[in-house]
Amino acid sequence: MVKGKKQAVETKGKKITLKVARNALKMTVDGRRRLDLSNMQIATFPKCILKLADVEELDLSRNLLCKIPESIGKFLNLRWLDLHSNQIDQVPESIGKLQNLCYLNLSNNRLGAGGLPHEIGLLRGLRKLNLGLNRIESLPPSVAALRELRELGLFNNMLTREPDPIQRVRSLYLVHEDCLCGDCKRKCTEQRRWLEGRQSECPQHKRPHFSGLLTPNSVALEDQALRRCFPFMADPLTPRESPARADLRRGGPSLPHPSRGMGVEGGPHLPSPPPVVSMAGSSASP
């Protein structure tokens, strides 16, 4: 009984009060009011924040939200909306009322067939739209009306071909292989083969859902940062024992290591792994 109650509490998520929401208000560098409720284990859209509907930026990313209510349309001043890394399977029709919206991040959710409403085409001022890491098979035709769109992220979805609406957005363009120079084409081919090799080594074929990422590529970036800062580490999670530590463990000094005096103990620098490339319709905005 106790375990069942604990699970129910965990599923319910954290409750956000108006006082908590007001304390989460921030002022951006350019003087805009930003409500930052990211990574707070929120499972239900807090109704209390409707009293703060005059904010220009709203961040509800990295939570447990499954549904966004129609009341999101009351945030008429919104220019920046971040909902990435939740469990959202459908965007409400009232999203079309946010006429001032310039940035919308819906990546790493559960958007599938019918997840994007036709009203998304009413966001005439939208410049950046990230739909990566979802289950999208096609885009609504109204996307073609987004004339100001400059960046569209469609990486890691279930698309089998180039969506038709993208071809009608004049501000977007796709870079095909025949437009690349020999060096760029070779690098892209090597990256693709490397990624396919890594995927084939994974025993699980179930598509993962990254619920706690700062951005969809933050894990890869953190691994690269660790390798740059600690080049003597064979793996970011399993550091190689340095000669100095081995001396202490054995209780006495050992012969000088040939790599000492180079600034880093433990051997020569290991090459960094190739960077992770996100493929998108034009450019992926994580």
C-alpha cells in the first residue's frame, strides 16, 4: 500500500503555486519578462500562471507535461515558448492565437499523427520551429504559410520523404548531396556511417525518450567537453589511473613516466570522438 501511494504521488508531479511562479520570473538581457518553470517535475499545466499571462517568454521544458490546455492562447505577448523534453502528444488549436511568437521548441516529445494542429500555420511571425525527436510522419499543409520561418528542426522523426509543405516555404531550402563539394560530402558520409555503426551496436531497438536533457544533444556535448578537459580518460565514465595515483596506491614513487612534464599525466592526448551531427529539414535547432 505504501509503495502504491508513493507511485501515485510521483505520477502526480509537483504542484506550482502563484508564489513559486512569481519567484521564477526573470528579466532577460533585452528587458523581456521570462517565466522559467523548467525541470520542476510538473505533470499538469499550472493554472495559476494564467495570472502572469503578460510574460514574453515561457519555459516549461524538461517536465512531465502530457497535455497543453487551450488556455495557452491567453499568453498573447509570448515571443518565445519552450516545451521540449516533455510527454506532449498533441498541441492545442489555440496555439494559433500567439501571433507574436517567434520561437517554438517542441522537440523530444511524443507528437505523432495529428499532433500538430492546422492552426500552427497562423503563427505568421514564427522564425524558429524545432520538432525534432518526435514521432511525426507528416506535417500539416498549413506549415507552408509560415513565410518568416528560417529554421525548422525535423531530426529523429518518422519521416520517409521530404514533407510537401516545406517545398512551399520560400524562406527554407534543403541542401542536397549534389550541391556539396567533395570534402563536405566525404565528411557527411563518414559521419553518417559512424552514427549508423553506433546504432547497430545498440542491442535495444526501442526509441529512447530523453526526459532530462538541457538540449537534445547535451549528452554528446558533455562527453566531448570531458574528453577535451581530461584527455587521459579512456572513457568519460571510467577514468584511466594516472601514474601519480598508482605511486600513491603502491606506497612509493616509481620510475619517471615518459609523458610527465607534458602538462597532463597518464599518456599522450587521445583524439576526440567525431562530433554528433543532427540532420534536419534545413537546420536543426536543438
